[in-house]
Amino acid sequence: MTSRTVTLLDVARAAGVSKSTVSDALQGSGRVAAETRDRVRAVAEELGYRPNSAARRLRRASTGAVGLHLPATATRLDYYMNLAFGAVERAQEDGLDMVLLAPSGAAGGRIASRVDGLLVIDPEAGDSAVPGLLDAGVPVVTGERYLGPATGPSAAVVCDNAASLTALLDHVTDRGARRPAVLAPSGSSAWATALRATARSWGLAHGVEVALRTVPFAATPAEAEETTRALLTADPAVDAVICAPDGSAPGVLRAAAALGREAGHDVGRPAGSGTPGAGLLVASCVDGPATRNAEPPVTAVDLRPAAYGRACAELLCDILADRAAPDTVRRHAWSLETRASTGSRG
């Protein structure tokens, strides 16, 4: 079928389904079984089918804008501000404005009338606004997967959060730690869930009991300090603390100093002595100004938030322009930045 334009009807006949099923399968809408959707897409690719973008725009007038939904705590976290700037910059390259949605969300129908697509970042399974956003009738890209029930497909940009915490735990044990602790975030986001599960699984795999403490998703330095002081007082053998929430690591450093534990100094000789003056390794799951400018500077995972925001917006732009399927999943790279808080030169 190369002598003329391939139509939806051609694909439907070749796949043995209705024209409406083909349309739903290619757009990621409706209730099409995964096996049928995959078969339709394979047939469409084999026949060389190309969607008629002009017809799509006529069926649904473009608003020229996309929506951005961030966690309710985002306004005071450096990570999300950088992510938002990256997303806005990338959307503008495709001529799209970015609309920041209220944390409480709104009815899906009202949102769908105002935007062409949605970015939903770190969606919580317990966030009552998220189901309506995912079912708003426009393409959706989530920053990290949504772990709650969803009625339709959505695309996603994901990090390997289990690998990043594993890298931190491996690093502090390589630096001599024998009794690491993790201040993991509460909540039902994919990031928080992965960190709590990884702390437990890493400990089992290495025969090491990881002291796991749960702190708020956006814990302040004061909250991290309070949790760390209680942890080190109750369990002085802890010789490394990995703090998850963005910007809270300075609180861990303050708690260590108050208890006479020098951050970044040698630990584990003798292993896990926990005595006053003994070293304490400190690291963070999120890099940012608070970790880079701390004294000593804190080893951290650089999640490259601006680039992450760009990647989320780029996937949404690609879906809106028919360059990507509505259930595409892309991966985002992170890096480990080692600094003096773990006795590293960096």
C-alpha cells in the first residue's frame, strides 16, 4: 500500500478490528485491550500509516497550552522549581504556554477545555486530584509512574530510584560505614515507595541492618535534625545517614555536630564505634544548593531536575505532534556527586 495514503480503514481491515478500535488504539483512548492495541500499532507501522495531524486539530481545537501539576509541597523545594523552569523552556520551543495548576486540582473536563495536554509530576496514589487529571481526556505525561488505579494510558519519564539509593549505600559502605541509616520520605509516590523498599532490600542482600526512619516527603532541615538526633542518641552505632528529602541534609549535619560526630571523618575503625568524636558519613538522595553549599559539602544524587522537566515536556510535545505513542516510557539519567561529607574529594 505504498501507492496511496494508508487510512484508518486500511489498518482496521488488516488488523481485523473496527475503525473506531484502531482510532482508540493509536490515540491511547477508550478501553482497548493491551494485546489488541499492540497488534493494531504493529499493523499500522507495517502498512506505513501516518496520522492526519490537521484532522486531529480540527476535531479538537488546540488551546496552545499545557498544564503542569506539582506536589503540594513543591513551592518551597528547589528541585521542583528547577524542574518547572526546564519544562516551561521546552514547551515554549514548541510554541506552547505552560499553565501551573493549583495543587488541589480541578475537574477533568474543565482542565481538558483549557490545555492540550498535562504534566503530572511525582503523583501520589493518595492525591485525590490525580485520577481526574489522568482521566481529563487529553494526553498525560507523568514524572515518575503513578502507582494508583488509572482508567487510561499515560506516558512517563522515570528515574531508576532504586539504583540511585543503592549507589549511595554502596558508596558509604565502601567508605567504611557498617551501620547505615536512611531517612526515607513518607507518602505513596513512586520515588518515596522505591526508596523505602530499596533500603530494606539492600540491607537483606548485604546482611546489614539498615536503620530506616520515615520523615515527611518535604522534610525541613529542622525535621531532619530532630529525627537524626533521636536516631543517633538511640543507636550510636549508626555511622552513616542518607537523607532523602530535598534541602534537608543540613539538618543532619547540625544534629551530628551537636552530638560530637564529625561529618565526613573516618568511620568503621573500629567499625561502628559510635563514640563521641567518631565520624559520621552524610549523603543526600537529592542534590541542590543546600547540599553543595553545606559545610562540609554533602555527597548527593544529582537528579538533573531542569533536564528532567525538559524531558517530561519533550515527551508531551512529541505525543501532541504524533511523534510518540501516548503510553511511551522514557528513562532519565542521574549521577552521583561525591563530596567531603563522605570523606570524598568530589
